[in-house]
Amino acid sequence: MFTRVCKEDTIFEGGIRVVIAGSHIVILAWPENGAIKAFQGVCPHTNQPLAEADFDGTVLTCPVHAWTWDMNTGEAIHPKESALAEYPVKIEDGVVYVDTESVSPLFAAR
């Protein structure tokens, strides 16, 4: 089930925004030359929200231990084994919707 999370004009290309969808913290990312994507908004290493993460337009960096992810795919850059879960996104009439129903956040083995 898709949940309305924000208006499309509240996120810009090369930017990120943290939203809540259902009971999930979600990070919306619009990578440069890409499309709006939705990923789990907590670090798979520490379970800390990624609201204060750095984003260079493509790479998201966790503020706690500098883990990094490609926001086009959610794939981990460093360390390689800790991807972010991706949620389906749809945009209708300028509104962004995210479906968290069938996706669970991923967590790193500690």
C-alpha cells in the first residue's frame, strides 16, 4: 500500500529528504541525472537515522562511521556487504508515494 510522504517539489535533484511512511523512516534521494528513490532511513550498522547523513548528489555517507551507499541503487560502497533496502516509489500529480508494506530494512551482521 502506497503512503503519501511529500510533495515532489520539496525534494530537488542532487538532494535528499527524510520522511515517514507507515512505521518506517525513509530517505528519499534524487541522485544527479537519476530518479527519485526511497531507501531505509536508518543505518544498517547502527540503526541510527540517516537524517544527518552527507549526500554529494550520488553517494550517501552515514554520519556515525562514514559507511557509504550509491543512491541510484542502494548498494553499499564501503563496506560492500551492507546495502540499504529500497522501497517502491510512485509520483502522481506532484505527490510522492512510498510503499513500505512488503520491504523490511536490512541490517549488517555485527
